[in-house]
Amino acid sequence: DLADGSIVIKAGAYDFGASTNIENSSNSYIIMQSGSYSATSNTINIQDNAVISMRLEDINISTIACAIGITAGSQVELVFSGENYLRSGAECAGLEVPAGAELIVAAEADGSLNAFGGEYAAGIGGGRSSSAGSIIIKGGIITANGGNAPGGRGAGAGIGGGRNGSGGTITIEGGEIMASGGYRAAGIGGGEGGSSGIILIKGGNINATAGDTSYSAGIGGGYS
């Protein structure tokens, strides 16, 4: 229960609250949150080159840190059910997937995921001055909003790079995707000052909106 403590997932083990190195050789996790009508500041981090599958069930995180962070070298196959909300603090993506990390949203995802980046960061992808890693979306209903800097400038993509970060490698094969970039950032692709990266659209229903269409693309690069 995420309401009872933060979770750090490592290769073959995890920390939960004050308990550390709890063995889990299956590398499979189901994470729920009691009382999720109120947000928790507890977070989920995947590190140590972990390769895991994770299911979220009605998670609601609002934190000054990264709501969910995947470190470089780790890979997460994600499924979610119910309504899930990820709100991160300044310079952190709502669901952080930096260069060298991989996120796969499985086709079995049958709920919604709403990710809000903090100042300068992407909704899903890179934090401030960070490019996104590999993001593969096969299903689910996803809303991703890039975060603006104070005063509305220096923003992250909805899905892709934070400020000055590229979009990494983004593949969309299915799902309902609504991605909105912050000021001068792409909906899907680069943050302000960042290139598009590699974007492959193979399916799904996509609504991608730039933060300012005079400066950046709905799908592509941010203003530079």
C-alpha cells in the first residue's frame, strides 16, 4: 500500500518505508493506494538496473520529488487500472524516463494515467536538461502535461524531453494519448531547446499540442 511508505525497487529486491532489501525474485509488482481520493507524497523509484513489471491500481501521488522515477539502465513494463495521477515537483518529470531507461506501457493497460511534470520537466520522459530514454506505448488512456518554469518559460514536452532535452525514442502503437507541451515545448518530442529525437507512430488515437504553436511542434522538436 503506497499510502504506508515510499517504494524503491531494485533488481530482485525492494525497499518499502523503513524496511530494506525485501527479496522479490519475480520482479513483478502490484502497487495500490488506500484512500487514493487524497494524494500521497510517497514515491516509487526503480533503480539498480532492475527489469520489472509493475501494475498501478488507483495511485494518486503529489510530491516535491519525482512521483515515479526510472533510473538509467532499468526497464519497466507498466500496466495500470483505475485512475492514476502523478504530479512531480520542480525539475522532475511526472513519470521520469531519462536517457538509458526504458518504459513500456503494455497493451493490457485498461485504466488511465495522468502525468504532470514539474517546472522545466516533461509529463513523461526527461527532467530538467534531460532527454527522454525509450518510451513505448501500446495501450491505455494517457494524459501527459509538460511543466512550465516560473513566468511560463523554459518548459518540458508532454511526452519526451525536459527543457533542453530531446525526445529520445518514442514509439506509440496504441492507446488514447493526450500530450500537451509547456511553453515552447512539443506535445510529443523535444522540450524547449530540444530536438524531436526518434518518434514512431504506428497506431493509437493521438492529440498532441505544442505549448505555443508559433514556436514548437505538436509532434517534433521544441523551440530553439
